[in-house]
Amino acid sequence: ARLDEFLGGIVQVYGPRMLRYKGVLWMDGADRKVVFQGVHQMMCSDIGGKWPEGEARGSKMVFIGKNIPKDIFIRGLEQCLV
């Protein structure tokens, strides 16, 4: 819920400057990956495949944009950590 709110907020504010973004997320308690991607203000997410047995679980995100405030993104994402 916190991540949804954060991503929705930054897309609303910085969407025109966000050229591309995507990620694979590990949500606490979930056995499947969550995948998201977007261009400008268009963002979508979906449930991905199961985490393979023995694979390290974690989240990776990439944001490509023009003049987007890295510090705001990092602080906001850190507040979403469990």
C-alpha cells in the first residue's frame, strides 16, 4: 500500500519527466514476483512468476528521466521498506 501510494504520487508529479521506469519487487509474504513498468504517467503492474527455490529475493527498480530529484525518490522508496 505504501509503495502504491508513493509510485502513484511520483508519477502524478514527475510523470512528464519520467521517460521509462520498471522493476521487479519482492513483497513481504508473497511467493510471486510483482512486476511494474511505465512510461510518463502510464504505469501498470502485474503478478509475475514464483520465486525459484533458493533464489535470493529482493527488489530492483530503474527510473530513467530528465531532471528527476534522485533524493526524493530514494527517501520515498526507503519509507516503503518493511
